[in-house]
Amino acid sequence: MTIVHHLDDATILSYAAGTLGEALSVAAACHISMCAECRTAVRKAEALGGEILDDLEATAISEARRAATLASLDDARVAKPVVVKSDMPAPLQRLLQGQGFAQLRWRKKAPGVAVYELPLSKGAKGSLKLLSIASGMTMLEHGHGGEELTLVLEGAFKDKVGRFARGDIADLDEETEHCPVIEKGETCICLYATEAPSHYKTLLGRLLQPFLKI
Amino acid sequence: MIAVLLRMAEKTHIPLRSAKQEDFAALLIRVAIGRDRAAFATIFDHFAPRVKSFMMRKGASTEVAEDLVQETMIAVWSKAALYAPERGAASTWIFTIARNLRIDRLRRESSAYFTDLEDFDAPSDDVPGDEALNRSQEDSQVAKALAQIPPEQRELLILSYVEDVPQSMIAERLNLPLGTVKSRMRLAYRRMRKLLEVVN
């Protein structure tokens, strides 16, 4: 698998800093699990976080707390690495509880378009969905609020930015307007995350617009 | 990998009170291999007060911050075997633990996606020993690089990392378009990366 489209550096930074919201972070993590280049980039950005932490002023810890922490070490369990082998990116595998795409209860939103909503925690903003789009479909011209990520999991689409296939992520800036075409032959399954307040102008909004009249 | 561990552990005959970054990596290995309490206490005394500041900058009270410090440091103890020195400095690893706890507790979101990728972080045999040592030196260069970037870029980075402010909110606070904040972030990050490449 050759990945052509990567996460933007600004996204890598906020992911590593822990300021990117949950929906976008899950999509970013799924790409990172497939992309060695972005893994290296995240590692560097985390090194920056480590340095900034190390540079912070020291705030004294109460003696009682220090003693309590040291005393509780005997009860602490020792963690072992868990290695899961799967074609599915690990964060998605967890959210789907091991189910494959074919086993999911997709909701048909429009001819050729089905959606599967993924769970987020209560504090999270925005939404995270799987989109299944039939081959040959053309999406309407749309822009990006800079607050959405689309990761291809199966199939491919093409637009003026290029071809997006498995592992590629569309992390496009606000100025980019495009109208992707799903390649013939295979249904395209994407992981789609947005934190934009309104769906108008986002990929999903434009995809459903002619049907939902939003 | 074992050779690296031994070489790093050999470096640990150091006065415990004056540990530097490379030494913290060695101390973590002592915790992992020998459940070494003295090594852990040294790590605690250096990092716990910084993790406390990190939590308080995000608005945690003293009490909550100390709870999170305790949780962070106990995770350091119990996950020490997962720390891979070839991946980076001890401070980097401890930062990721504190960051994840802050997301879970203070923002009430889930940071599970970070843990999902932890097997990529697990110690591996594919990094030769010398490179492993170089990596941990690379991280001590991050400080120098950070000092060399323009102050407004450094400030943006610190806002992001320390105060847990999303880019959209930084934009609002500084009265700048989101696109401008993002491009400044990119510049800062690329600058850092370039400085690190020069150093190596």
C-alpha cells in the first residue's frame, strides 16, 4: 500500500498535543496506524511535547501525595503490550467491536449512499461515521471548513487534488473546493470525521444535499 | 534490544539527584527490569511537579491536579516495560501519558485511540543499538531547537501543548483566521523539524 495523501502538519501537531477533538483524532489515528511517515511525524511532535513538559515550572507536590503514590506501587498492575493483528485500523476495530463492514447495519441515506454512525464519548463534539458510496458516483462541488477528515478504507475516488485510495486521508484546507468521483468497480468506504458546526458545505452535507434539501 | 537495555542500564551509576534526560531513560529501564523504587522516586521527584503544572494550566484545582499526577506516575510505574528508549526521551513518553489522562479526565473525551496504537510503540528489535542511543540524544536537541524558533511561533506551540487550546480557539483568542493560525503552526513545526535535521 502506497499512501500518497497524508495529514497536514497542523493536524499532526494538534493530534500530538492532544488538542484535536475525539472525532478528528480517531480518523487521524486510523491513518497513522497505516502510515509510517505520519507515525514518524507524530513521534517528533510528541518529542516537542516532552520537551515543553520538561521545561514547565515545578509546582511542589504535597508530601502526603508523594508518600501515597510510593505506597500504592505494590498494588499497581504491570501492563503488558496487547498486539492485535487486523486489516482494520486498530481504533476502528475497537469501535466496531471486531465486526466487518459487511456485518454492519448501514443506514441508506440516498441512492448509492449509506452511513454508519460510530460512537463517541459524551464530551466529544462533532461526529464520526463510515460512508459507503457506490462506484461511479460524483459528489457535488464542496469546500472544507478545515474541520473535517476523510480516510479511504476501501475503493477509491479521484478529484483535482489526485487519487485517494486505501490509507489516503483528505485533510484539505479551507480554500480547496473539489468534486470527487468514486472510481468504477468498487464501492468506496470512507471514515469521515467532522467537527464543523453545520453540515452545510461539508462533504457529507454536499453529498446528501440534493436528496435532503439542506 | 537487550544489548541496548544493558548499555543504558550500565550508564545508571550516576548520582541520583542530578539526573539528565538520557539518565531518565536509563532509570525507566531500571523500573521496568528491576521494579527499582529508588529509580522511580527520582523520576517522580523530577516529573511529578511538572505534570502538576501541566494539569493546573488546563484549569485543574490543586487537588484534582495531584490526583492526576498520582495516576500519571502510577501508570509510569506499571507501564515502564512498554517504554522504548529508541522511540524517544523519557519526557516524551511521560508527556503522552499525562496528555491522555488529561483528555480522559479534564476534557471528558476518550483518548483510547492513542492506546490503540501503542503496539507500534512497543519495544522492537529492528532498531540497532547506536541508533537507539542517537534517538534519545536527538530529543535532548529538541530544547535547543525550541529556543531557536521565533517567539510568536513558540508561544503558539506552548498554547497548544500546555494549555490544551484547540487551534480554532487560539484563532479566536488572537483574533486571527483559523487558516493563519494553522499556517503559523505548520511553520513552527517545520522549523523545528529542520533544526533537528541540521543537528543530526
